[in-house]
Amino acid sequence: MSDSLNANEISLVEDSSGFEERVLANNQNPLTSTFNALLNIGANAVDHHNQQKYIRITNFLALNTFVGTFIYLSIALFWEKWYWFSSLAALCILSLGVIGLNALGKVNVSRIIFILSINSFVFLNALLVGPAGSVQNYFMVFVIVPLLIYDIREVGVVLFGILLPALLIYFYDFASPLFKEHNFLPEQQLLLHKIGVVIQMLLTLLGVYQLARYSKITEADLEASNAQMMLQTAELKRSNSDLEQFAYIISHDLKTPVRNISSFMNLLMNKHSAELNAEAREFVGYSHQGAKRLERLIDDVLAYCRIGTNLPRPIPVNLNDVVNTIRFEMRERLAGVNGKININKELPQVNNVHASLIYHIFQNLISNGLKFNKSDAPEININWTNSLNYYTFSIHDNGIGISQEYSTTIFQMFKRLHNETDYDGTGIGLAICKKIVEYYHGEIWFDSSEQKGTTFYFTIRKF
């Protein structure tokens, strides 16, 4: 992939500021702006472009249902058809309720309620008006509605939305005799039939138009998103290149003078120690320790920067072997403090990971559990649980514990909770662990209370 985008792609990224801005830029009329704002209710809270489209179409159809129903409501009031008026008023309220649910983020509930309400109330209106009014013809429109407000791949709800009006049309002939005494006069039914034909045609045409319109807008938004991703990918490649250069500078240009300082301080102590007074020897010792600490700090920063770069292919890693290797390497340290590393349950083999990175997580957490520990017999207990997509590992120690106020800051680089004189370290270890775990799409956290030990948890994705 090229590191740069062409002028059209960059222009597309810069000019694409969302559906709302484009509409407001092209339509300065306050009425049009208000209408478009109503259509956008609930859509702006959704990231997926396709879902935004269906929310806007649902709002559009709900508004049209409200307007169409309001026309009938005026006729019902003029004719004093109070049963019909009550039914229409309920449908008006429900139409606005659909938009309200979208505003609250209940987009799936709003669409189901919309389908149920328009079918149920139109069925009731058809029974009240009478057969000559042809109100039941609205069901032919409502067969199309699920295809407008749902992705065709959502087969279940689309079929439900299509079959419901079809079933109500079938049952109309059976239920209509029960409402015959409430039917309107023939001339009234004929007038409603004529009005209904116009409203049905407008509703269908406008619904299809909005679907086509929003599909085009969605396509443009996706195109802009792809261009943005290309731009971000190019920036990421440049950042990675800068990071590699930074790592090179650290490993070659910084470590060499630091090693020289450490070496010359060591030579000074070895050759001229007798000539120096106690204070001078102390200063030289501090300088030597500072240089060694700076060298360790550079190594840790370099390790942090290199996580995820220049790695070999991931392989299956047996975690029992990893922990046994750490136990062997720490055997003298463990013997010196009478410590133990226990595997409470045989650890699994984890696929698609890198042994060096997994080793670092366990080594760092186990080492910290031994370091920050005042117990006469430090003990590390390793356990794990299995879920559908993740392994969750826990490393528990009986150390000094960590206050929960550091639950997030403890994983930041150079964050130390204790003085260097009390506990050695650079303050980067947990930051490296966090970066490795997140590289494998996992999470890391801890549970602890001061003086009662700490349990670190982390997850590793199975595949």
C-alpha cells in the first residue's frame, strides 16, 4: 500500500463530516433542517453506517405515518367518528413514540413496535371504516416496510414483518362482520378510498426514495471511512518507521556512552580506590549505580518499543514449560527467601503466541510477587479458567498488596509506588505486560488489598 493518498481520497476524508453536516450545508431552510434533524434522531449515536440508514428510514416512515394519520384524525373529528378517532389518536402517539425510542437508543424495540402498531391499528381502522373504504389496502404498503427498515440479511424479523400484514388481510373477511354496525356510510367509505390511494402511493414512493437516498449516502460515508483508514494506515507506517529509528538510536547511540560511563567508573574504583577518601568512593559508587540503572532503563524502554515488531510467526506455547523455565532461573532467589511458585492446575497450551512475550508476562508478574513481599515464605500461586474465546490467568502472591487507587496508573510507564531504595526497578515492567496482553487482544487487571497480597489477572485470546 502506498504511504500517501491521492488528492481525491484526502479531499473525501476532509469533506466527509457526516450526513447531518452535508444536509445542513445544502438545505438552509429552517423547516428542512428541522425535518432532517428529526430523521437523524438516534442515528448519530450509532457507529455503523448501515444501521444509521435504517434508523433514519424508520424515523421517516414514523413521521409520514403520523402526518397521514393526522389527516384521517381531522376527518374523524369532523364526522364525529369517536371510535375511529381514538384508534387514530393511539396510532399518532405510537408513531411519535417510535422516534422517542430511537432517541433513547432502543432502535430494535422501536422498529418492532412500529411494525406491530401500524399493522394492528390499520387492521382495526379497516374493520371500523368498512370494506368500501379499502383501508385494508394499506397492508400492501406494510409488506414493503420491513424491507425498508431492516437489512435483508435479518431474515427472521423481515419475514415476520411481511407475514404479519398478510395474515391480517386473510383474517379481515372473518372479522369484518363483527364490526359492520360501526361501518361508515358508503359515500364516506368511497371518499376515504380515494384519499387512501393517494396516501398509499405517496408513502410507498417516498419510502423507496428514502431507501435509495440513504443507501447512496451510506455508500459515500463508507467510501470516506475507507479513505480515512488508508490515511491512518499510511500514518501508522510512518510512525512505525519512526519507532524503529528511535529504537536504533536507543540501542546504539545512547547505550554506548552509558556503558562507557559505567565501565570508567568501575575502573576508577578498581585502580584508584585506595587514593580516594570515603566520600569520593561514595560519589563514584552512586555514579556507577546510576549508570547501571540508566542502562536497565534503556533496555526496558527498548523492549517496550519493540513489542509487536520483527516477531517470528506465532506458535503454540506450553505455559507449563514457560513457568518451569522461570522457576529454574529463579531457583537461587527462591531458595534465598524460602519462596515457592505453585501451578494450581496444569496450564494449557496457548496457540498463536510468541514464547518470548508470554515468558515476559509470567516472569515479570512472578518476579514482582517475590520482590514486593515481606513474608517469611513468599508464595506465588498460578491458576487459570477457560471461556469460549479467552483463557483467563491469575497470578496470586502473599506480598504487601497494592491500593486500589492505583488500578489504572500502575500500568503506566515509569509509574513507581515505592522509593528506589526500598524496591529496585525501572517502573516499566507492568507497562510492558499490559502492552503484550493487549497485543494479543486481551486485558490485564489486579485485585488486591494492602498487606494481604495481590492477584494479577490477564486474558489471552484462544485464536
